[in-house]
Amino acid sequence: MEKKFEQAIAELEDIVKQLQNGDLTLDESMDKFKIGVELANHCNKQLQEAEKSITMLVEQSDGTMIRQEIDT
């Protein structure tokens, strides 16, 4: 099962805190950094996929609303 965006962000934030705290060994820091890069890539991929499907509602001059894809 693929990790949800919010879960991945929370894990990434936790890793950043651990790395900033400075209590990890070099090996632990490197392992956490690698996991953090994977999580960041995962989140970026999910954001790109979401961006592709974003549409906005546009009000026409007659007051009707239409859906229009957002060019990214």
C-alpha cells in the first residue's frame, strides 16, 4: 500500500528534527538522510500527480460556472 502524503510529510518532519537534534551517530544520520530523500521524492511525485488533475471553476459572463483545467 502506498504511503499517504500526510503520513510521508509527518515522517519527513520527524527525520528533520532528529537530524537537527544532533544526537544520532554518523551512520544513523546517513540512514535517516537516505530515508528522508526517499520520502521527499515520494511527496514530490504525489504533488506532481495532484497538480495534473487540478481544475478550477470559472464563472462565465452569463453567470454559469464551467470547469477549466489549470495549465501548469
